Amino acid sequence: MRLLPALLLSGLACLALASEPRLLNWSELIPPDAPPQPLQIQPLHGLEQLAAELGEQAPAATQQGIDAPVVKALHGQHIKLPGYIVPLDIDEQNRVSEFLLVPFFGACIHVPPPPSNQIVHVRSELGVMLNDLYQPFWIEGALSVESIDSELAQAGYQMHAEKIYPYEL
């Protein structure tokens, strides 16, 4: 008779663990056998050149690694990934509901966007306030291994965010 409660508790513990998202890091979005992607970042010399590159009038940088190889086994997995938000759609309340999740601050604006396997295109009803985008966030949801183009870059992955919250260890 003692076996039944132990089995029930064990089953409940397994269910709780199954609902937790898989914690991913950015390197896990690159297949282990993928060739290295060359960085195409041009060195800047002098404060004037830096200001010109980062200014509002500067041209957008060209993406490196379009159609970079992806990890197909991640398709459909419920994951948790940290990163920075690059807004694509901003509503009247300054809430960002569609964005690119990238591994470093400033990607896709005036520095070359990372390879497509290092960009996740995210949609969310929750959204994030535009003023909060200077910090990293955790994004949770089901990952789709599917390429999509935006005006800023090509993403190798897509996600519908179930949870968005500030990054903390």
C-alpha cells in the first residue's frame, strides 16, 4: 500500500519537470558540425567615425551568415533563452509585440546582425515596453525551426513568447 503514494508523488514530480522549459544558450542554436561564420565587423577609428556609425542617419549594417545552418532537433521544444530585444512592431502604447531576440546588445541596428542561426523572430501578445529594451530578457515558448525575413535581418528560428521577463541569474 505504501507503493501507491510513492508512485503518485514520483509521477507528479515528473510532470512538474516536464513543464519546465529547456534552458538554451546561444551556442546550442548552431549545429556542432557547422562551419564557423566569419565576423564582418569593420574596426572603427576615432570618436567621429564611431558617432557616425551609431547615429540615427547611419545606414543599417549588412547581415553576416544569411541561411546559416540550424539545429532541426530543436523544432517544437519548449525553451527558455536569454537575449536582447530588437523591436520590429511598436503599438500606440510603446509596447513591442514583434521583435528579434539576439545574443548581444545593438545587433541588427548599426552593427552587422549576427548569423541567422543566432536570431530568433518572436511574437507576443504580452509585449515589452520600448523604454525597457536596454536590458536583457528571458524569453520562454515553443521554438520553431523556420526561417523568416524581416526588414532588419533574417532569423533562422521563430517563437511565440509565452513569458517575457528581465534577465536575472
